[in-house]
Amino acid sequence: MNRIRYLVNLSYEILDPTADFLLRIEAARTGRQSIVSEHLAITPETPATRYTDPVLHNRLLRIRANKGHLAIRYETVVEIDHRLDDGESIRQVPVAELPFEVLPFLTPSRYCESDRLMEFAMREFGGMRPGYPRVYAIREWVRNHIRFLSHSTNERTSAIDTIVERTGVCRDFAHLMIAICRALSIPARISSSLDYGADPAMGPPDFHAVVEVYLSGGWYLLDPSGVSIPTGLLRIGTGRDAADVPFAAIFGKVQSERPYIEIEALTDSAVGIGMPLATTHAISTW
Amino acid sequence: MNRIRYLVNLSYEILDPTADFLLRIEAARTGRQSIVSEHLAITPETPATRYTDPVLHNRLLRIRANKGHLAIRYETVVEIDHRLDDGESIRQVPVAELPFEVLPFLTPSRYCESDRLMEFAMREFGGMRPGYPRVYAIREWVRNHIRFLSHSTNERTSAIDTIVERTGVCRDFAHLMIAICRALSIPARISSSLDYGADPAMGPPDFHAVVEVYLSGGWYLLDPSGVSIPTGLLRIGTGRDAADVPFAAIFGKVQSERPYIEIEALTDSAVGIGMPLATTHAISTW
Amino acid sequence: MNRIRYLVNLSYEILDPTADFLLRIEAARTGRQSIVSEHLAITPETPATRYTDPVLHNRLLRIRANKGHLAIRYETVVEIDHRLDDGESIRQVPVAELPFEVLPFLTPSRYCESDRLMEFAMREFGGMRPGYPRVYAIREWVRNHIRFLSHSTNERTSAIDTIVERTGVCRDFAHLMIAICRALSIPARISSSLDYGADPAMGPPDFHAVVEVYLSGGWYLLDPSGVSIPTGLLRIGTGRDAADVPFAAIFGKVQSERPYIEIEALTDSAVGIGMPLATTHAISTW
Amino acid sequence: MNRIRYLVNLSYEILDPTADFLLRIEAARTGRQSIVSEHLAITPETPATRYTDPVLHNRLLRIRANKGHLAIRYETVVEIDHRLDDGESIRQVPVAELPFEVLPFLTPSRYCESDRLMEFAMREFGGMRPGYPRVYAIREWVRNHIRFLSHSTNERTSAIDTIVERTGVCRDFAHLMIAICRALSIPARISSSLDYGADPAMGPPDFHAVVEVYLSGGWYLLDPSGVSIPTGLLRIGTGRDAADVPFAAIFGKVQSERPYIEIEALTDSAVGIGMPLATTHAISTW
């Protein structure tokens, strides 16, 4: 069991008479992640409508704000209790047995053009025994063949660009791993998260993109960038790729500041809540 | 009111011990399309599982078949009763008022990279009054700037390729129109259909891809390729783009024949069922 | 007749034991551009080999330098005497009559994928009477459909990206115009230049990329970005596209500073040397 | 010493009043390839102008033909006497020592976007000792990671597409190998050739694209597709990539038939002319 405190401050200057915001900043409630407390403040006070996706549990906040300054502050404490499984025993689920709502995560998407990576994926990973070890081999391939390089990519960069240019940031690592998995008929999706243990050398805390794959009847979490301790990842939302889960989609002329984020692991030895730890086990998020 | 008979025969030779098929060939049941009769035959007899998407009403057929020949025959008669609206009065829905389940149709997808067309879309259509006339102008732009050219594209061709190379088939026209709409914050999706009136000069009847846009609280149908009479289009399914609605997704080593399709408009003047007619009205599918 | 003074300072920190530099910074000698004076200084003193391309007259400077600081200073005064022709009388040269050494400027190149723009170019400009007015119409199309936006592109951006995304800097404008011309069988090339009259609002003086097209037996200069006064453009070199004429190609681990450039028009009314002036005539560089 | 007979028949139906042809079908004269006999026939008799590139020795034939049928027949016998070198002793030439006319083969071109493959090339081959063995390792990598698949690509396919999709034909293998070499500062170019020993299972004889790299003061020939015996390759021309050396560039509305080609190795044991043989040596074309 881990406990994570997370705070985000967003700050905008709206130049149009009104602007619409779709925000994905609130912690998800899942079978493995519960919210101990949370607080949202919008300044100036502005009505917000909320939506929780019935399948993915993503939470969406919609705000129509008027010209001028808009500040959003969200703070939460969540408890995360991932199930740790023995990777060796986790098998790939044949397409014939996949739940129907998992099928969309087999198809190519904006940033994960799996249809173009079939030959590569089959050649490189097709001969391995299907299951978690193969997925882990994909994660290792991505981690070892792509160089983490800040500012080397932009919001248009896709898995195809990354397999060509071999540099990127966390979302590029995630997109490439997702695309390779789908090319092998393994359902895969992006998870927009927060990493409590982000290396300060890599800049201030920020949203972190990781991968979930569907195996043996559940979703398993992997971080192909290798920078986080996955047991400490707090989930915001999941989707086909980064196009589905931007933390802010803005409609209207707006100047944005970089989000300010705090994230920390809380401990309470009396009740068995410790620091997130690295593990060699597979991490199931459901 | 129109009545359409549609028949499809699929024929496969399975080379692996088993292969899995996800088929999207059955007519959708929607508020505007009802099924008078339908019949599905799988030879050799093989169990199929079915799924109807609760939001989009798409029907999916999943079959696990064994080595050897597999034939699927589906025949249906459907009644279609599209609502015809006056385009002038149909307005664009602000993002703040869109139903949440419509939001996924605003984001870029595999074949509709709307994020790269923002400047073009704003420059070309941004100054027009939002609503159906602007959407129709987009449809006209696509129809007039792209040349229908069989075999000029393939299953990897996207809206970006089409705006560059200016040739394509129906799905390319659809993808480009969808991408432009989304770049203007207009929800848009692909509709996999059958066109009863396909020009024999363009080859045997085939699946036909058209566009639906969300305006004034409902989805409206447009055919940017200009080859169909939209009131006679029978819907199979809708999705973000062609990646979501292939008529057949096959997992395993399989040889395919080109699908055989029959499609015709049935008339019965006694009960007011005539031929689908061209219309200058906007066609709502809900 | 115009007289331009141009100075460039390059400054590098070489981290490897040695590094090789190919520099294209010296003013070209052409039938219309003569060098009044020039001076090159390399610090520390380092031998340089020189090469002048026999066909294009480009001058190349090759330097092998050792670890540590390297500074290059080049200053020149040139006289430019472009021939001004009446555009209406300038015709397109049929491929059958083009000089053989002009043919390479008909083929697609790294940043000018003219092969993908054939349909667009024919559709948009194919109906116009061949010759300078059509080339000028292409220049106007590019200028009016692309937005000058600093830092919107990078060194990998090509004409295809620009026709999609519709923003760019001078080299992107040049690449797109070149690609369109070649798609219409009009030889076109890039010219790496200096623009004496660069708008200070657009940043400090920098190299400027413009276009030359081959018509009526000679090369004509056009600036599709519209920011320069073409009669005052000092030529460094020409090539198929920016890949051929980088001001510095560096082999080895080197830290670079942004080049410092001064450029000014000198006048001497006694001998009829005035300021470069805008003209409605076609400007021949040979 | 080898002797090769090569015949090509081209057949066109010209629909416009006139059309221009640039043909690259004649055997090159190089230091290692001499022409024993050759004969060109154009029907109907039509004047042709010829051009031999002073640097590359490529021969170009330009024909302006009138509406109607045009047939071109070219037949030649050439002698080829490649120098075979010990690969171990062939070193890479530093940029500082490259002949200036070789420098264009270092830059990215239409189908060889070497600028995007720098990280990959350095990571995969950067640690190897420069020289022929490293170049051969690149050839082996391409041969082993790309699958020869007829009709899997088209005339727009570039090295970037090939490294992503991992299938292609000979020109795709060549473009990828060239791009990787240039990314490592090794000059590389395409060579349009004829392969006397083409496997009949791969279809009728056709033009064959291979690679030349500049090492130790000369150009060396490699076939990354692995289908030819390089000592028996007859050269037509060389260039930066396939954009420079199409066997026919046609300007005007013309219907083309697939070229008919015959190619065979002639032997004459009396004078020591045998069949081209496979060799483990490096093959210098100069």
C-alpha cells in the first residue's frame, strides 16, 4: 500500500470573450487506486461540469471561463495498492477471448501507427513466447534503443518518428511501445500519470506517460522510459494515446503557463504505508 | 422512407490451425435505420459471439475458425428514414455544450491528423459562419480539390497524404473531411456504409465510407466523394476513422477473396417506399 | 547597380581532438555579382582549402581545426547589378531545350518532394500560360497561403510539411515554391543569400533563403516569403535545396554559437550606386 | 574480366502532340567498364541529343517525339574488369580529405533522409572501426532486417519508410543503405545497373539498383539486397538516389509499356573471359 499527495496549479490568461477547457487533472478512482481526500478550486469561481467515463474511469472537468485570468488548483491524497504478479505466469489473451471493450486498444491510433510496424514487430519479437516476458522484452527494447532527450520531439511526434529518430521523452517511449504491442495483437494503451519519484535533474515534476497492456485478464503497467518507480505512479487517465488524455484541451485564444506540480509519497509505518519500491514483479492496475 | 436489400459473401482460406475474425458487416440498428429481416450463415457452421457497442450501436461479430475454408453470408433488408433538415438553421455546438460521449470525435486519430491541419482549416474556413453551411463548404472543398482515382492509395494513406497528393478513394475523401472538421472543433466521424446506387463504371458494389458531423444536437451525414445518394446509404458502423471500422480484422494466416456484395433499393409505392433521392437538405442520421 | 557590405563572425568550441568544417559563407562571383573586397580571418590561424564549383560558382571553404576555440570572420563588399526584365515576355523553356546542367533542378530533392505535388500543382497552376507570370503566381500562392512564424519548423521540415501545416520560415517558403515549380517541369533551386534590408522586428540579420527558377535561358530570382527586396540580395550559393547549401556543415563534436551577421547597403551617388529598390520587373541573376 | 550483353526495348504511345524523353539506358564508360559494341535504334527515326556528365560519366539521351508510337531499342556488349581489393585494408576517408566532387554524396536526398537516421546509425554502427568492414556490416544489417517483397513499395517510398516498414525492393534496400552510410559521414550513391544473373523466380530481367560508397580513394560496390553477383553488374549511371537516375523521365501524356530487357554473361575462355563469380573481396568500380 502506498499513499501519494499530488497538487497541480494551472494558470491561464483568456484573451477571447470566453474559452472552453477540458481538463484531465483529477486522480482516477480504480480498483487499485482510491481517493483519501481531494480539493478543487477555480478562481474566479466558475461552474464546472464533470464526467467520468463509464469504461475507463477517466475523469473529465469541463469549464467555460470568461476573458481574464483563470487559475485552477487541485490537490489530492490517494492510496494505491497495485497487485504484484509473477510475470512468468502471465499469458497473452487470444483475440477470441478479449473483452469487447478492450478491442479498441488493438487498432492503430494517431500516435501509435501499429499498422506500419507489423513486419518489424514480428521479426523482432514474433518468435518469443507470448505473455508478459515478451511484453517486458518490448519494454526493454524501447528503453535500450531510444535515447531520452528533452525537447527533441513535439506534440506531433508519433511512434513512427520515434523508431526512425531514436530520441524522445516519456510519451514517445510510451507511444512506440504501444504501437509495437498492438502490431503483435496485444492490447495496449497510454496511462497519464504522476511520478512521485521523478529525478529533479530532469526538471520540475510533470505529468508522466506510461503504458498499460492487457494480459491474462487484466491491465499491467510498464514504464518503457525506465525513469519511474511504477508502484508509485498515480493515475489520471488512460486512452489510446496522448491524443485521448491531454491534461488540458483548450478551445479559444488563451495564454498558458507551464503547470506547477507537487508530488510526494507519504508514509505511515503504523498502518503499513511505505515508500513505493522497485519490483521485479508485474504490476496489475486492476 | 427507403428500403434497401444488402447481401455480402466473404470467403477465406485459413492456413493456420485457427484464426480469429472480427467482422463488421451487419446493418446497424439506429433511430433512423431498422432491420426488416436479416440472415447470417457461416460455413462450416462455427459459433460466433456478438457485441453491440452501447454508445455507437456498431455490431461486431467474432468468429474463431479452424484451418480450411470459411464462408460467411449475410443478407438483410433494412428501412431507412433519415430526417431531412434545413441546413441554414443547423448551428455548430460549442465544446462547452457537447455531450461527453461526442468528445472523442474531436481528437486526431490514425488517419485524421487534425492537429496538423489547424492553420489550413482556420485560414480556409475559419472566417465562415459556423454551422451546417460551413461544414457543407468543407465537403465541397474536399470534393473539388481531390480527384477520385482507384488504387491511388492504400490502407496506410491518411488525411495528410491526401491533402498533399490530392487523389484518393472514398475513405480518403472521408478522412480528409473529418480531419478538417476536427481542426475547427467540429466533431466528425467515419461511417462505414453501403451505397445502393454505386456507379457500375467504378467497379462492383463495395463498402463506402462517408462522414458524419455533430451539429445542433445530432449527427449529420455528408459524402465528400460525391458519388452516392446519401439518403440511400445503409449504415454498418461508425468510428473515429477507418481503423475503427474495418469490415474484417483478421488475426492469423488467412487468404482472402474480395468480398462479393449486392445492394439494391426496393420500392413499394403502396406503402410510400420509393427510390432514394438526392436532396439539398441536411440529412440527420438520428 | 548596388553595393552591399556583409560581415559574418562564426564561433565554435571544438570538443573532439579535431573537427572538420565545410563553410559556405563567402560571396559568390557571378555574371551579376562581383567582389570589390573581401577578407577572411581564422583564429587560431588554421589552413583552409577552397573549392569553387565549376557549374554553380558556389565557394566552399574546408577547415580542419583542433580542439579548443575556433573563430572565423569574413567580410566583403560586393557589387550587384541584376538585369531587370519584363516578366510578360519571359517564357518557360521546354525540357527538350534545357541545358543539360539545368536538368538536376527538375528532380525531387530532400526538402522539395515535387513528385508528391504533381496533382496539386497541375490543378492549381496547370491551366495558366507557362512563363514568368505563372511562376509569379506560384510565388504569390506560397506567400499568401503560408504564415511566417519563427521557430515553427526545424531542419527536418520539408515542402510536404509546409503545404500541410502552412507555417514556416524563409527556407520553408523557398522549398515549397521550388517543389511546386519542379512539379510543373520548371527548373528551380534554392539560393542562400543575405538580405540587407531584413526587418529588425524579425530578429538580428541572418542568412536568407530565396528561389531561382530557370526561364527564357536564364535564372530568375523570387522571394516567396516576401520579406526581402530581391535586388539587394547578396548570393552565397545555390543548390537543389537547403541540404546542398548549409552555411556550415560540421563533422565532429562542436558547440556552436549563433552566427553574428552585419549587412548593409552602401551608396555612392557620384557613381550611380543607390539603395536597392523594389521592382515589378523580373530579376535575372545571370 | 567479364563480358555482358544487354538489350532493352522501350515502347511508348504518345498522346500529346509532342512529348520529351530523358532516357538513361546506355551503358556507362568508366575506368572499369568499356563498350565493345552498341547500337541504338529509334522508331520512327527521331533526332536524339546526347549528354555525358563530365563528373559521373552518366549518359543521357534526350528525345522529342511526336504523337503516336515510339519504340527505342538499345543493345550493347560491354567488358567489365572490376578491381578486387582486400576489404580489411580499406579505410574511411575523413571529410577533410574527400575530393570536393564527392561531397554531394554526403548530404540527404529525396529518398535518403540521412539527417533523420543519425542517432540510429551512430548507435548501431558508430562503435565499429571505420572502413570497409563497417560498410559491409551496414550492408548485412539492411539485408537481414528488410524483407524483399515485390510491389510492397512505390516510387514515393524512401529510406525512412523502409526502416519503418521493413519490406521493399532493390531500390529500397539501396536507399536505406545509402542513408545509413551518409549518416556516418560515408559518401554513398545509387548505381543503376543490370544484373545478368537475376533470379527468374523474381520476374523478368529488370534494372537493378545497388550502392557505391567512397572509401580509400575510390568507389566500392555493394548490393544490400543480396540478389546479384556484383562482379557481373553492368552500370548505367550513378546519382544521389533514384530521383537522379530513372531510366526514363517523360514529359507529356504518354502510355508506357514495361521495358523488355535481355541480359546475359558472355564467356570466351580463350581470352580469359569467364562467368561473373561471387567474391569475398571488395569490388572497386574505378
